[in-house]
Amino acid sequence: MTEQQGASGRIEQLIQALHDDNEALRDHAIASLGQTGPEALPRLIDLMADEDAVIREAATSAVVRMGPSVVEPMIDGVAGRLHGRFESRRPRPSGNYATRER
């Protein structure tokens, strides 16, 4: 198993824990997901649209814990999902935030 596969498996376990009835386990999962960094971001963005308010709040809390470094990748992720559903009414800014040097 590669390191990336291991991280992906851990992220999936933590996301499953968000669905647990045990509040302490959910809180631990939120804190852990918030420390994983941008690799968890696509799944957390998906969960921000979950029909369960507890899951939406947990995903949002995990993203907030990641801090400002994930703002641009998150905007790109949300815009990419919206672009698939709606035709954009205004042009997107040029440049790719994910590959831009920092």
C-alpha cells in the first residue's frame, strides 16, 4: 500500500466516523480531518451538501480547522462542481490556483 492510498483510507475512515452516533467520535474525526490538509478537501466539499445537518456542520468545521491555505483550492473545487450544473454567467479568473507557485 502506498502512502497516498494509506492517507486516502484514513480519510475515508474519518469521514465514516462523522456518521457515528457517538458525538465524541465525531468530534475526534472533525479534528483529525482538519489536520489532514487539502487531500480531504474534495470529500469534505461533497459532505457540505449532505442532507444531514450534523454531517454538513462537521464537514464545515473540518474545513475551517484546515485554515486559510485551503481557501483557494476550495473555491476551485466548489466552482468545478457548480460549473457542471450551471453555465457560468461571468468569466472565471485566469490562472490555476492549484498549480500556482506560492
